[in-house]
Amino acid sequence: MKRFTFLFCILFLASLAMAQVPTLHDPNAQATVTREDVDAWKQASDQEGSRSLVVLDFEGLLNNELVLNFYNGANGSLGSSGPNYGVSFTPTGLSLIDQDNGGTGNFANEPSPNTILFWLTGGSTTMNIANGFETGVSLKYTAATSTGSVSLYSDLNGTGSLLATATLPQNHTINCSGDPTGDYCHWDLVSLTFAGTAHSIVFTGTNNQIGFDDITFDNLLPVVPVANWALFLGIGLILAYTVVRMTRLI
């Protein structure tokens, strides 16, 4: 009986401790951020100057919006649109805005204010890069309770060869404070290098307890607009026709 009581107490304390772990998205917070606010942040981010690197900072997305094709020449789930980098996210990746700026995010000191990437379900999200990228990628993360990971694959949707991977230790409250509020106040930089071409990145971690920001590519292969493809096709057809005509004349 004593052994059973002792075991029950241990389980109870463990569950209590888990219940007290803060989450990134505060379900009790009421979002007050407006579309105008979000558009202004995106404009400010775009005007930081020309970047030699591609940086996904998630500015321009609304609070709790599925990222989806925001970086793929289309939209997030709430209609937000961003630049066309040929990058898309599977339907778990969400944007989250700092509660101090009108969102429901329980975080602080984010690398680029005021929006980050996280998820509420599935334990992961995958980023697909249609044309791929080479050399390396870096990002910043904050995490609680358990480790996460980031893994690079040669094909889309986390398939093909594993090119690089990194474990992300718990870090969310290391020697930091809010700005003025936010439990997830510490961010670590992670960089991965590899040989070859990567087409997807899989982010894993506990739901609502890991977040990412400033995903930076060393060499993101450019997206060629459809109009340019049509131009190239037209030129190719003209050249082929010319070669055929010249051959017949000879």
C-alpha cells in the first residue's frame, strides 16, 4: 500500500509539473493585432535593406495563421501574402505574434519582431523548397520541457537522403527576462552545413512548446517566374524550328 501511495504521489507531482510548463501560445490571451499592424511590420522588415541571404522572419502573417504558401507566391490560411521564394509549409506550421504586440504569443526577445513559427498539433512541421538550396541553413529557436530537432533532406516532405540534422536542447528561460512579458525569452542559433541540394526541412518538438525564427538560407536556388519559363520555351521552339529549317535546306 505504501509503495502504491508513493508511486501515486510521484505521478501526481510529475503531472503537476508538466501542467505548469508554459506554452508558446497563451490560450487565455485575446489577440488585438490588426491587419494594418501586420502589414506595417512586413513593410519595415522588407525595408531593412537588400539581403544577400534569404531570411524567413514570418512578418506579414496574422496571429495563428497557417503559413502554407505565404513564401510560395500565394497565401497563408488567412489570406496573407509574402514573397515568392518557392517555399511552402505543411498544414501544421503556424505563425504566432508576441503578446506584447497584440498577439497570443508567450515569448520575448524574438530575433526579428514580432512573429515566429510554431505548431499546435502533429509534433512537427515540414518546409518544402521546390528548387532546393545548397551549402547550409541557420535558424534561431526557443524550446521547453524536451528536445526538438531540425533535419535536412534531399527530397520533398522529409524524404530522400538525410543531409544534416541537429538536436535542439531545452532553453526557453536561460538567463533572460521578458520584453516586458514572455516566458520563452531565450533563443539559440543553430547552423547546419551539408553537401548536395536539400529540398525539405523537418522541424520537430513538443506541440506549443517550441518556436523558430529567422530561418536563413546560404544559397536558396532562385525561382524562375512562369512568364520567364514561357519566354525560354518560346526561344527554344524558335531555335528548334530554325535548326530543322536549315537542315532541310542543306
